[in-house]
Amino acid sequence: MDLDYEAETLVANPNPDFDPRDELAGIKAVARTLQAPPKKPEIVSSERDILSLLRHREMHGRAPVKVARGEPSLKASIYAKLEDSFVRQSEWTDSSGDIQSIRWINEDAFLCGATAHLDSHNMEYNKPGNLLLGSTTHDTVRSFADHRVPRPRSDKANADSMRQTQDPWLYSSVVSTAHCKKNGFSFTASFDETVKIWSIHQDGSSMDLAGTWQHGGKVNFVVTSDHHERVATASGVNSNAVRVYNFDEKSISESSYEFYGGNKALLQTEDDQATKPWSYQPATIQWGKAPQVANLLLVGYSPRSDTGDDADIPDEKKNTGELCVWNTGNEEVVPITSSHTQNVFEVQWHPTQPIFVAATSPSGTFDSDKTKTQIRLFALNDQEIFMNTQALDCSALDINELTIMPNSELHCYVTASCTDGNTYVYDTARGDQAIHILEHGESLDPLDPDLPREIGDVGVQFAAWGQTTNRFYTGSSDGKVKAWNLKHPPGKAFVRNVLSLAGAIISGAFSKDFSKLLIGDATGKIHLLSINDNDLEEGPIATIKSNSSREGTSSTAEKGSVAEIKLQQLLQQKNGILLKNIKRPKVILPHKEPPPPEGYEINQRENETSAHIAQHYLSEGWLEQRVGLGVYQGANYAETGWYDRTAHEDGNPHGPLLPQFREEQQFIMHQKNDEGFDLLPRVRSSDPKQHEENMNLDLNFASLTLDTQQALREERVEIEGDFSHTYSYEFLPKPSIWSGKKNTRSGSSRDETQKRSIGDADEMME
């Protein structure tokens, strides 16, 4: 193979899946190792590598004329170049469910929360792995068992066997994680109605439980601030759902807190809430980011069904909600003058200004055919009142994520990532319509394929900016993380696929220095991407054999030589996927088995095997084993109580089955019967005497008088037909062959052959 040609192929590959970030490693390594002279201009990519960027700065300075023409600055170009070199370094699998939340603790440690199956219909699918701690230093992810509840006793028919074989604990979904830079503690919120406080080791190798905050319902959010140590939580209760804890490091579990509640939620509670199947609950919560709003807590309320069925919410209430801002320093409400009573999907603060954006249901004057939601900007004025300054129209029905990125002193980019698989990008300086619509592909596993996508799918759930406005990232249910450049013209913002997975993208987070990216998906896997190739430096070596040399090489020793090139330099990274023989998923390290809950009894005796238990059931007469058929209910089966009461009328296990269960049992019974074969009955000959009497009953023409015979002939009565009362038998294989041979040899008539065949058949039946 022509080595120079291969070097060209690494960077000039017309395949759109080819990753341009390999050009630096590919070109430099191949050219240096194989001594390929860089004399062909087509080898050089249109985007300059970092060395050429630095050379350009030395020649033209930091702010060349090209920047004034709208081209990226040196800093932005270098940052983009580094981010375009992301490679998936590690992958961990076997968590309890979707990776719902990811939080970097420092450059070495990260914390993840995963969902868990915990409803009464599928408790058998519950598994550990809901709380995870990762370490990039040790390249490990560990599971912790602290967010759990005792397994309740099931009313299913096999409840006792389930209790003996399954874990006495049920693990709850961990849906929110946070870290406080001020005190160094981390926080996890779970559906077990608690928030846990953790002290995490610097290298991410382990963590210690420092305290627990009990709540009265499922805790959906826990958020911290970079400016103070107060911690806010929000739970799924009907009133006083928001708490702000005054963190007390000396007695963490007993830290004091204040309640906060929206006006609509409080009014609904006073208005006989117990009779209503829905309520206004927090849908999103954020601390202020700019120093002047550091003490402000922003909460968006939405109507939520207590049973999870949106049909419980009246139609006239579905687009209602509330935006609330509290000053936690003096516990006062900060006024919002207009457009703050809509259904709220998401909120986000401006990073440096007293401004926030809120995704809400539409209000005011709008085109109902084109506008299904709106993103509103609110700014704090001199009177300490938030004013609605702008409304951005969105055609999506539901919004998952909002981001805000300043692009000038007065204006900013705003993005809305939605359930329809698109992200709508706005420039506040260019009006209320989207300047980009960033599209993802079809969902890999829609929640309900029969519904429209924006109703039956999760859509885009990961949206984040890179270090500059030159890179924006989205991850959707199509399993792809995409990079975009929003400064490009509409329709040309796509840069590349950063990662392609087999499951929907659920969450993600950049490290503080943007050198690492964590992605969580719907298959329970965590993926680490990094521009650092330290873990590949000692990895496998890719070799290329050359049997010929190009003209112009400085040495003939290159002929037939083997060029060894580091894997990182020649790896053709396609959509961020490493070759399987290079990097394989690592299993999340399980936690130790926690002791059973206090008072939890396990019927299975120590060292008792399943065979012993089965023999006990048989000896007690609860079950009966029939040879060749299987195990059935025994004479004393009623003593076990192993009945599905829901299958019987009035819940009485001795009563008749309900029609749907009886129909199912009949179907199974008939289905089994169809599989059998009936035995042929035994054939016996008739009594000879009786046979003779029956034969005498037949008409014998010869026994009639001549006159009678003549009269019958004159009347043309058919009396010479075949009255033998015999039937034509199909020849069995052996008699058929035998009779055919006999017929050929003797030339016997057809009647004689038929008689022989019938006789042979009778012998075989006997």
C-alpha cells in the first residue's frame, strides 16, 4: 500500500462520517513517522491545525483583520479545534436504569443518579445501581446502596417465593444531583423522599454519607449556588413543596429550613385540595447566577396529576401555572409584573446579568397555528421588579431544556430543546423567530409509537454550550450527540456527530475546563469523552506494512519496513465510537449487600436449597408431582393461600374465576389438547353366523323364477350391476408394490388384484 496515499486518505476521506478532529494527529504522525513530504496542498484540511493557528498569530497578532469580517478569533478557533478532538475514552454499564442526572464534583470525580423500577406492578425488575460515583483517575464507577426502601409484601400468587429469592430492599430513582463549592459537600435527591448529603474523596474513589434530609414526598430537585451555602429542594407535594436549607456543617441532618410555596398552590390547598386528583407542583427550580441575584430562587409551577394521568387535570387548567421568585436573604417575594401565570416547563438564569428566561405556555397575542409555546425574557429593573421584555415564539408543544449564552453586551442566544427532536435557536437581537432549527433523527425507542412524536417521545434532553459560541451540543432520543456552529448560515450549522449510541441520550455534562464530557443514555450506560489520550499512550499499536516506496524518500530502508504509529494517531474515529477490540464497556462496581431491614423475616432457612423447599412443598401435600406431566396443586393446596385474589369474583380465592381469566385458562387447555394424537381403535371381524344371515338377505337373481326374471328384463330393471357392497381401498405401500408385481407376471384381471390388496390390508389391520 502507498503510505503517502494512506496518509492523504486519513484526512481527505470524502465519507461524511469521517471525523475531522483526527487531522492533527493523523497528518503529523503519519508524515513524521513515514517521512511523507508535506508537499501536496490537498493533504492540508480547510480548517487549520493548532500549530498553524499559532503561527498565524505570530504573523498577524491576536486580532487580525479577518476577525472584523466575522471569522472566529484565535481563541475561539483553538477551543473549537480542541473540542473537535473529543474521543470516547471509557464506557460503564449495568446501572439500575436511565442515567437521569450527572454532576462533576471536580476534574477527577463525578456523581450520577439513575432511575429504578419501583411501582407495584414491576417490583421484580428493581435492581441496584441507582447512585453512582465515578473516578477518571481510577477509571471506575462505583454503586452505592443508600437510596433504598424496604420491599413491601406483595399480594401476588408467588409472593412468598419472591420474598425468599429477591432482595429485601427496593432501590429508588435518584433524579437530581448537586455540588456546593462553598462547603465541598454533594447532594442527591431521590424518590425515597430523602436528600442525602455526601463527602466525596478528591479522586472519586469513594464517598461518605454525612447526613439525610427527610421530606414528605418524592424529591424531584436539589440545587446549590456558587455564592452561598443554602441548598434548595423541591418535592412532589401539594403545598410548601419548596424548602431552603441553612446548611449546618456541625449538625447536617438537623439543618434548619424555610418553606416556600406559590400563590396558586397555596390557594388550591385551602380550597379543599383533598378532593382533587391534581395540584400545582414545582416543575423547575434554579438559583440566580449573577452576583446581584445570588440570593434569588426561581421556581416554575405546573399542574401535575397525583396519579400521573394528565386526564385528571381539567382542560381549562392545563395551560396554567406560576412563576415565583423569592429572595431567600429576607424571605420576601420578588414581584413579576406580567405573563407569570402560565404553565412553566423550564427556567434558566443569565450567567452575568439579572435576567432569566422561562419556557411557558403561550399567552397574549400569538398565532395559535404556529406558536404552541413561548420563551419569555424577564429583566430586573431599578424598582426590584422583574419585567417581561421579550417573547420568543416556538412551534414545539413541550420544552425540555433551555440555555442562554451572551453574544454581546445587550443580547444573547437562547435555545429551546424540545420533545419533537428539534432545538430552536434564537438571537434576541434578531426578533422573536428562530434563526436555526437543529434537527435530530427518528427516536430509537419512542415511549408510544402511536402518538405524535412530541407527545410520545422524550426528544432532546441534553443541550450545552462549549467554551465559546462556536460550539453548541445537543443529544436526543436518536442516540446521537451532535455539535453545531450557530454562527453558520441556517441549514449549515451542523459540524459533526460527536457520539452515536444504541439508546436515547438522557443527560450530559462538561467538566469545568471543558476537557471532558460525560453522557448518560437510556440503556443505563455512562460514556466519558475526553481530548486527553493518556490512557491510550500505552495502548495497542497500529502497524502498517509497506512493500514499496515513493520517489523522493530519503532512504531505501523504508522499503518493506513496518511503521508503528500510536493508535490515537491513526484511529479513524467515526461518530465517537472506539473499535470494540480496543475499548470494551466496564461493569459498574457493585456495592456490598446491605443488611436486611429491621424486623424483616426471611422464611428460607440458612443453607436451605431450592430442592429442599420443593421437597417440603410435596411432603406437605401443597403440591403434587405427576410422572411425565409436571407439578399440580396438591390435596392441601388451599393451606398455602397461593391464590391470585384479583382473578376471582369479589376477591374470594374459592369463588369462580372472572370471565377474562376463565377464558385464558380454557384457551391454554385447548391449546395443549391440540398437541396430542388419538390412538386408532382396534378392528375385529364380525360373527361368522351373523355374516351368513346378512349375505342371504342380498338379492339372488338366479333364485327367481324364469317368468319373474323375464318380466324384470322387459321392464329394463337393472339387476346385473355391482352389488358386492365393497369399497375401494387405497393401496398400502407394501401390498401396492406386491400386487403390481403379481399383476405384471400373471396378467391377472383388475378385480383379482383388488381382492388381493384388500386381503393384505385386512391382515395388517388385524
